[in-house]
Amino acid sequence: MSAEKANLELDLRCMSYNIKNAYDREGENVWGSRKELVAGIIRFHRPDLVGMQEVLYEQLEDLQALLPEYGWIGVGREDGDKDGEFSCIFYRKQRLKPLRQDTFWLSERPEEPGSLGWDAACRRIVTWAEFQDGYSGKTFLHLNTHFDHIGKVAVERSAHLIVDRIKELAADRPAVLTGDFNVTSDSVPYRVLTGQGQTEPAMLRDASKEADYRHFGPAFTFQGFDSREVAARMFPKFLQPLAEHGIEFESPIDFIFVAGPVRVLNYGAIADHRNGKMPSDHYPVVADVRI
């Protein structure tokens, strides 16, 4: 790399987006009614990287057709090929080149495709890649995951496993971790990820707390397609929230973390919709980072 390139700053827009799987074949929120909206969110906000969750192979094919400027990496969590949900990474092909890539399972046997971890209800994975920026020549890592929604032991052990892997893969190099973590910022797994209570410096930092500017927006990221509750939470003077909703409407469960020499410029949750119809049951979160 030339000295001129080495001194260039690398600005990236990173997105984490649970797009909701396509298992449902009936109802107003089937994938066929949402795929153009999901692609539109990505096309309009122009992230360089998108860590997606709950993606089935048929959804990958649709998004590849709708977003030809992006490439993707990843495997299905059931067999390490095309079966089951992907935690894939979409990247802007014109700018970024994957140098190496892999997937490991959040389990006691992370290299074994399809392995189920601890007390998890589902198989869970981390897909990662090392990318090189075509303009500056700089390299960085992006990891993307989706934690279990049931197993408390699995979620905590998954957090430890990811921290250990980032130390191994990235060392002191810049890295970004995106995901639907199914936990809030006051949970034990979040404290594991961010190194709270440890004597060593934190490996990962929450981009929303690091940002020079945090965009105003919803304080939650999961909304379950419940437009009435979204309206109540965003405009409480005009509509009473319903008591049966839990922590999902109190705190985000989707996060972007950074590691190493990374500065977070902006951060926000995107609440875009089309006449009240939401593209997914999660809002995507976006961070502009500088390496």
C-alpha cells in the first residue's frame, strides 16, 4: 500500500437488519409483500455493509436480483450450505473486496456445521469476512450474528465465544459486529460483549454510545409489525401504549459494536415505512464509522 493510501481515512456506512424470515405463507406481512420495501430501505440509505438476520435462501435470491450492486457471503445455519436461516453480509461490490470469509456456530463445537449450542432453541451462527477497501486499500473485519431467543446459557456463552473469536481474528485491527442479539443493554450478555466489570479494556464498544451524533428516532428496534403500538410509543400524548408489551418496546435488541481503531460518526434506527406498512418486524440500525 502506498504512503498516500495509508494516510487516507476510510468512512463506511454499516447496517444491521433483521429482515424477518419468509416462513409465513399467508397474511399481510408475507415476504412477497415486503421484499421491495426491504430492498428500498437498503437502496435509499446506501450502506456499504449490511449484516442481515433471518434470511432464507429464497430471500437471498430475491435481494440479489433487486440489489445487483451488492454481493453477499454466508451459509445456512442448518447445514452450512443453503438450508435454514442465513446471517449473511451484503457488501457494495464496487468498493469492497472480501479477502477471506467463514462461518462458525455458536455452540460447544463451533467448527461443526449444524451444531446446536448449550440450551439454545435454534442453531445459531456468526458469519464473518475480512474486507479490503478498493480506494484506500485499508482492511477490516465484519462479523454478523443472530443470538438465540430462548437459551439463557446459550446467549451468554455466545457472547464469550464472539469476544474470544474477535480477539483471535482481529487482534488490534478494526472490526464491526452487527446482529440481532435478542437482549437489551442491561443484560449479562451485553455486559460480556462490552467488557463491563472486567479489568482489561473493552474489546467491543456499543456504536450507539460511541457516536459523535446519535440521530433521534425510536428507542426500540423490534416492533413485531404492530403499527398501533409503534404509534403509541412514538406519540404517547395521543395514544395509550398497551401494557402487555414487554421490553422489546423499551430498549433496542439490535446492535452495532466496533472494535479497534474505529470512530463512530453517526448512529440511528431507521423507522421508514410505506403508508404504515413496515418492511420487517425489526427496524434496521445504521452506523457511519471511520477507520
